Amino acid sequence: MKKSIVSAFSLLLLALSSSAQQHRFNPDTLLTVVIDSPVNIRSHRLNAQDFIDAVVADTGFYKAFRNMKRYGFMAANDIYTYDKHNQIEGEIHRRVKHTVVAGRPKTEYLFKQDKGKVYKRNGKYDLYTVEMFDYIFNNAYNSAFSAADPLAGAGKNGSYKDKLKTLIFSPGRKVTGIPFLSGKTEIFGPDMRQFYNYEFARGKYLDSIPVYRFKVIKKPSTADGDVMIKELTTIFDMRTFKILGRYVDMRYGNLFFDFDVKMNIELVPYNDELLPAKISYQGSWNVPFHKEERASFLILQKDYHK
């Protein structure tokens, strides 16, 4: 694993050892990319549509989570929930050793700690956000992400969990069945392109990998209510055009609900495959008939091996 990810892992452990932490923990949702220079996309051999086509067609992110259960690795999972004053209300900490024994994935918890308000009386998670974390990421350690189509739930009758999976792993596609928002998820469609600018740059990822950074960002003239996705940044390996990183900023509000979510997912090359290295999230949700949810989490994974 590259030194930047290892350093982040060490810094996280140091930060969590302090008992003085009382306020919101804001994980770094910025991509680990050092930009060498902005590039005029019109003067480059690649154009915006090349990147758009690659983003829409990509299945590499989903495959990375599907593939990681075949490897051994170490993981640090830390989740925080907050009250309306952004004071920490609940914490979940896990240190995980993942191995493969006789072809079967095995998860061993080296450390488990829950603090504050985490579960309901019936034993379920207090927040739906935490339940989603468990569904999306912890299931990937085992077998729930085996051969399923990542877009199986994108249709009108799909579950909300599967719609969320589509938003995370295949942003830019239309996700039907979400009131007031379905059309706004298709940011590359003919109705939504008018609201975005495209920015293009070159840089380095994990200190050594040459990359392109393709940023789709809301135009300054675009009203907040016209779009749900404010920014979608994608990092491409310049050598293979595979997607190594993704950052998404989603915000929307009306009389019925509002949310503000930032998420960053980074992959690392290993054994000619891409595997998850860093997942960070910070966000809030407020919908009718449910308590407002505020949460953040940071997942770091390292030391992949067969």
C-alpha cells in the first residue's frame, strides 16, 4: 500500500486514541490527488464525451468491492453520529482482519467498541444511515456482493437500498422511483447537461500514478433547486483509463426533505485488480416522519495479500 494511505491509517488511530474529542469528526473527503496542471479539454486528444462515456459505463467500482472478499487485508472502520448541535451522539469503531480460509472469506474483529446512542431497543441501528453503511460496505466483506448486477435496483420497483447502491457505484445514471429527484440523478442526460461545467486536469495519485481528473461541477448560474449532484469528480488512471477515485457532493432541499452528503471513494491497484483503499462520508438527512440524521464515517483498508 502506498505511503499516503498508510499514513492516513496511522493518523486515524492516533486521533481516535484521544478522549478529548467531543465535536463532529469530519473525515477527509478530498481525493488523494496532487494536480500538476489544469488542461484545456478542447485542446487535448480526449474530449468531455470520452470521460462521460467512461463514467456511465464503468463497473470497476462495484467490482472492486465485490473482489476484495477474495483477499486478506486489514481495515479500520469508524462511524460517528451527531445530535442537532453537531455534538457526537454515538460511535462505532471496528478493527478488522479479513482473511480467506479454504476459499471462504472470514472476518475477525480485532477491536470492537460502541459508545453512546447506537442501537434501538429492538437491537437495530438507531440511524438508517448506519444501516446503509452496514449494507453497502460490511456485506462486501462476505458474499452479499457476489454476482448481483449493481444496477438491478435502479428500476422503479427496486428497493431504496439498491437505489442507493446505484447512486454510489454508478453516478450519472437515472435512478427511477425517487420522488422529486429521479430526473436529477441523470446529470449527463440532455435535460441536465445545461446546468454543469466540465473541468479537466492532470496529476499524480498515491505519489506515483499519472492520472486525469475530470470534474463535473454545477455552474455558478445554476439554481440550487435545479440539480441534486453539485459536483462529481472522477480520477482516471492515465495509462489504462480505469477509474481510481470518485468524489460526489449531493445537496438538495424542499418542503418535503433536505440532505447534504459528501462522499469519497478511492481504489488502489493490486495484483492487476482494483481494490478499495479509502471510503469517507459526511452527511445529514431530514425527511418527514423520521428524526434528522447526521453521521460521518471513515474506512481505511491496507495490506492486501492473497
